[in-house]
Amino acid sequence: MIGGLHAAKTVAMGADALSSWLEANRDGLVAGLLAGLALVAVMLVLRSYGRSVVARDPLGVGWRSLIGRILAKTNVFFMIFTAAAVVATYAELPARAARLIDIGFVIAFAIQGALWGRELVLGVIGRKVAEENGAGALSNAMALIRVLISVALFAIAGILILDNLGVNVTALIAGLGIGGIAIGLAAQGIFSDLFAALAILFDRPFKKGDTIRYGTSVGTVERIGLKTTRLRSLSGEQLVMANTKLLEQEIHNLAEGNSRRMTLPFGLIYQTPPEQLERLPEIASQAVGTQRGCRFVRCAMVGFGASSLDHELVYDNMTLDPERMAANRTAIMIALIRAFAEEGIQFAFPIELSFTAAPDGTLIMPYPEPSRDEG
């Protein structure tokens, strides 16, 4: 009997306290509830819009589809605790209730942030995969990338939640850091090539199908992998180069130019008259002009060789096709040979004169006859 009366008295006191609290915070509660409901309504509308965008284009890679997928991942748990947190800012809740709402909001926000972040990162990477038509390194590693991103984001969310619950996460973070360093040192070669592959794919110094030159090698890019890039050389064999080593070198992307400057060296005999040497630029210009898409730059003497007057013909080839460039070069050389034959200009070739001498140093025939002045 006494226990029942005590319980009834306690309930009555609680009801009175609740009634007093509601009376004191009525305006704040009304304002907070209205603001919270409005915020939930807005998030519901945005989620509905996102789901409709995804339903219309489930495989889309545009920014609209990406934003739609992000909005569609908004969950009700996050909406409820967001609204509760808004109400708590307007009304003076009891300390325990406010703490519970704060913890719930942090948990909901951490999980929701991980979901949004994963969709954003995977969506950006998906755009790169679409640009490669699904044939690049990113598409091959998409499953692995998805797992790594999910683990990283939800690990951060978990640490944030534990920290908010009062757990000392310093030791946990230190342990994860030491483990990460150990794994990184053990597989630093693999990770360096992986990040180099990502740098190639995002910075795009070259892409599949481009012809590049690095060091003394020239090849057409066939595949950009996670560890290596494979190229097809001009002579037909496949070149395999580690991504890290490739980026450490100076790369010439031959596919990005509008034209190719070509240099054609040749030599003439020393007996060539100066008048013919002066006409060489005109003759060379006419030879280059016979080829469509080729533009004459200059033809000049560059030095006195051991057995020739060394010249250099420079012209611009407007095509980037290696086969067409080779055909143009051959045609220009044939045109030069034909023009020189008509002008009586002779190409030089290496020659060597030998003289035979007697023990006393006098020349033994045959040797050049001395001139009459010398005789």
C-alpha cells in the first residue's frame, strides 16, 4: 500500500515537472519542431528527386546523375536525429536527453557523411572510367578501389563515433598508423606504381592511342595498367614500362602536336660552285612544295665535313601519321635527287686518298702530277 502510494506520488511529481518544463519551453519546442519538420521535408524532397534521377538514368556518369545518387543515399535515421538536434537548439532539454540526441546526431552524421563521400568519390572515378570506355586501369581496379574507399571512409566514421562516445582513440589511431606504415614499407613499390597510374589517368600526360617518346624509345600506348604501361614500338614489339619509372622521365607526347618538324641532312662535294650553293634554298623549297601538307622552313649549310659540304633541310610535316610522314620524307628525297641531277649538283660520299712513298720519302707513281708552275 505504502509502495503504491510512493510510486503514484513519484509519477505525479514527474508529470508536474514535465508539465512545468513544457510550459516553460513551449515556444522553443514549437519553433524547433516546425524547423525540424521543415528540414526533414526538404531532405525528403531532395532524396525523392535523387531517386527519380537515378531511376531515369541508372548508369549515368554526368554531374546530375552523380548528385542524384548522393541525394538518394540520404537515410531516415540521419533525418530524424537532424530534426532532433534542431529541436534541442531551440528548447532547453534536460542534460541527459540533450547528450543522447547529440550522440545520436554524431553517429547519424558520421555514417551519412561516409555514404555521401563514397558516392562522390566513386562517381568522380566512374566519370574517368566512362572516358576510357571501360578499357583502362581504373575500370579494372574499380572493385578494389570501391573496397578501399569504403573501408577508409567508414573507418574515419567509426573513429569519430568512438571519440564522441568518450573512448580514447589515440592508441587506436597510433596503432592504425603504425600498421599503415608497415604495410606501406612492405609494398611501397606496388603503391608507388598504383599512385603513378592514378596520376597518369587524372593528370593525363598521355592517353591510350597516343604515340610518346621517352628516353630512346618511341611507342603507341596500348594499355595503362595499375603497375605498368604497355606500348607498341614502331618496330612492332611490345614495350612494358613501370608507371613510376615512366613518370620520372621526360615524356614527349607526339600525338598532341599539330605538325612534326623534320630534319633531312645531306652533303655535297667540295667542287660544287658557290652559285649552285646559293640556289640550294630555292631548289629545296621546290622539292618540299611538291608534297601536300609539307611546309619548307630552311635549307642551310651547317659545316665543312671531312669529305662534304654538310647541309640541313628542315620542313614541317602537317600529318602525325608515321606512315604518311615516311612517305613524304621519301618523296622529298627523290625530288631532291631529281633536281640535283638536272642542276648537275653531286652528292658527296666518303672518300680516302692514299699515297705511296719510297724509303727516302719520294712519291711513287701513281700520284698527282705536279703543275707546270711547280715543275
